[in-house]
Amino acid sequence: MESSKRRREKSRSKLSSTQEVLYQREFKKADRAAGYKTTGIC
């Protein structure tokens, strides 16, 4: 039961990380549109 739980968390983290990248791109676009200079957080 433990291993299945771990597997599920792994896939969840993978999904969230992909969403994070997409959100970062959107934020960068929004920042550029607003005229802000983006500082590299990554």
C-alpha cells in the first residue's frame, strides 16, 4: 500500500511541476506586457 501511495505522489508532483512551468511562462508574458523586467528566479 505504501508503494502505491508513493507512486501517486510522484505523478502528482510531476503534474504540478509541469503546471508551474506553464504558469511561469504566463507570468513572464504578463510581466513583459506590463512593462516589468523579469528577474531570473529559476
